[in-house]
Amino acid sequence: MIFAIEQINSRTDILPKVSLGYKIYDACSTVSLAIKAAMALMSGAGEAQSSTLPCSQQSSIHAIIGESSSSTTISIATLVGQFNIPVISHFATCACLSNRKQFPTFFRTIPSDYYQSRALAQLVKHFGWTWVGTIRSDNDYGNSGMATFRKTAEQEGICIEYSEVIYRTNPREKFLKTVEVIKMSSAKTIVSFASLIDVEFLAKELLLQNVTGLQWVGSESWVSAKNVATKENYRIFKGAIGFSIANAGIPGLKEFLLSVRPSSTPGNTGLIKLWEDMFDCSFNASNSKTCTGLEDLQQVSNLYTDVSELGITYNVYKAVYAVAYAVHNLLACQDNQELCIAKQKDTLPLQVLQYMKKVNFSVSNGDYVNFDINGDPPARYELVNWQLSINGITEFVNIGFYDASLSEGKQFIMNNNSIVWAGDYGQIPKSVCSENCHPGTRKATQKGKPVCCFDCLPCAEGEISNSTVSIHAIRRDAVLAFCCKLQVRVKTTQLLW
């Protein structure tokens, strides 16, 4: 975010003679701290930090970028929406946030889970998995996303054997119960709509009990997260597939990150802590190894310096630019003169909100940024597959795309990249409750079980079935009578012709 702001402030075509300032809070993924931060931003407590000179007057917040999780974003959007302040999230995907009556000032640069949940169900059907287990995070993200998946799965003829709920603060016994359910189940495919932290906790228990060989289908929160894709976790999630936010490059970001020094950003306690962790030193002189602040970031290789996967980071970048263009258009009075009559400080957030609804611009790589009537961007995803590189590193290999704007039946675009599957067989795993019935038998549903579970019973004497999914056998004489009628019709048609 700081990089984007400094980049905008150095440009002359966006907000000329106007500098953007910022104030950053860490909500620590908790609702109470998120609300506290939002209150502090709205009250204008303290001065906003500028990349050039400090602002000479009290901060005036025109937009809030964040939060990362859906639950904390819901709390912020509910609060600040009453004051007409735009909230733009880069990672909150709950479909509930598209409700304009509840969240009239909310926008996001990441697609709504409504589309991802439906796409996951279509993906499961595409590979023929009709018998699956599901695991979700016990929060707004997991509960809402899985609810949409279940509804779509039912329409697609997919049955769910079990539905487990996990959350990072749950006692270990609950995670152990989930692992036991997975071990005792017959479904070989698991659909997980969960936050990456919750998946990390579950993965630890799965590793301890060596639960491997299952086909995982994951939501974007964890299936493309490097934190989860460790060498150890690959044993569990080998061949996992799921949707990811399209990767993108941000020119100049890596150079910006490597040029940061604690001395250039006084008061940034987060950077000081990061610096001490990266270089195993301390700015406290009493320690044996003292940080100089001149250590070379070029020699560091970690998640901070890695800019190869910038899908979510890119969403932050776009969110900053969306606010900048909204303010720019407001000050330039390009669209609606009525909105420009009064530019008093207390009405600016409302005016920025009106212009946020109309932003439509392209960033450096040609990607267009705009919002629909619900504040959502176009829904596009990459389909990724967990594969192991020759260096033993987990890679997220692109195996296709999903574009919700395309017509029904054409939203999936698979490419020619080979897919690695769970297990050691090198083929699509089979996950069904019952095998298809052979010709000469019919399906008989099992009492108390989903429709995907059935027995195959021989047809009664005088009845036949030539379909592998037939529920009813039909009498042989009825078939013969039908064939005779068909022949008569054909002959009559030929005679008339």
C-alpha cells in the first residue's frame, strides 16, 4: 500500500498538486481490534503519515482499505458505512458483503465467494466425484462459502458424506475428531473452504497420523498459500486443486522492498521487528548482536523479498489506485457537476463514495478495474494444481481458468498442462458412494442414505435394463412393442416421402 501511495504521489497525471497520506493499523485478525482501528481512523486521531511532508492539519479519512478476513471486514463495513466512508477490501470474499442494503459503502478488488463456491461444485462434477467430504472454517468466510457450495453441489448431483468445522482457537480434541472422521470415511475427495491458518492447524494433526492419498479441493484462501505449501504438507496435499487469484507483476515493488531501511521510516515498529527477525539481531545495545540498520536485504530470501506470487498483494495495489482515481475524478469534477458544488471536509467521504462506484481504469499490465452494482469486481480465477518441482519445492501449476462472465458451460477453460493427482496411481481418483450398476441390474437406494448410495439389484424376470444409471427396469415386451411401432413409423414415413 505504501509503495502504491508513493508511486501515485510521484505522478503528475493523477492527483496533481495533491499528496495522499496514510495511517496503518494492525487488527490482528480480531473483530474488537478492527473496530477500534476503524474508530481511530474516523476520529482523525493523530496525523496521517505522508510519504513527503507531514500533513499540517488533522487527518481526514476518505476511505479505508482492508480488512483481510471477512469477519473483521464485516465489522468495519457495518460501522463506517453509517458515516458514508468507503471500505475497500483486498481479501474479504464472503458473498454476504455483496448485500448493498447492509453494506452500502463496501467495495473489494477480489471476487465474491458466490462465484468460487459454485465453480468448486462444477469442478467436482467435472472430474466425476459424486461422494465428497467437506471441511470449512467456523467463520463468515467458511460458513457462507460452504453453504453456497452445498446448494450448488446438490443441484449437480453431488452428495456430501460428512461436513466438519474447524477453527484455529478450537481445542486439539476437536481437530483430532475431524481427523478421525476423515480416516473413517469412504469419500476419497475432500472439499475444504477454510482459512489458511485453520488449514495449517489441521495439517499438523494429519501429518502426525500420516493421513495421505486423499484428493483435496481447496478454496483460494489456502490452496495457493505458500505458508501452507511446505515440503511436509505436500505429503498430505499432493495433487490438490483449487482456485487462485490470478498472479500479476507489480513493476518496481521488489526494488522498493529491498530499499527499505528502519532509519527511513521512523516509528515503524513493525519494520523494526521484521528487521530483527530477518537478521537475528537487536536494536537494543545490550544484546550481543546489535542491528546497524545497514544490513543487506539483497542477501535475504524469504516471504518478504519474494515477489513471485502477488495475487493478493496486487489487489491491495488496485484498491489504492481505485481510491486515488475516485478522489482525482472528484476534484477534477469530470462526471457530475452537482457533486462538485460543495467540497466541505465533512462531505468529502460521501462524494468519494459516489465516485468509487464509477471508477473504471487500467493498471500497468492492462488489467481493468471497475465495480458492479454490489461493489464487486469481475469474477476470474486461475485453476491451480499442487506439483513438486525437481528441486523439491511445491509449485502451484496453472491447469486452467474460470471466468464467470462467460456463458454457461464455457466458464471453464482447461489448458494442456498435465495434472498431478493424489495417491500414486497417476490417474483421476475415484470418489463415489456406489459404483454404477451393470446392464441387467437396476439401482435401489439405500434406506437412510443419500441418493448417491445405492445397491444394484437384478432386473425381475421379463424386464431389462441397458443403462448403468437406470433406477427402473422395463418389461421386455414393452421394449419389443416400442421397436415394432418405431419400424412401422419409419416405413410409413418412407412411403409418404
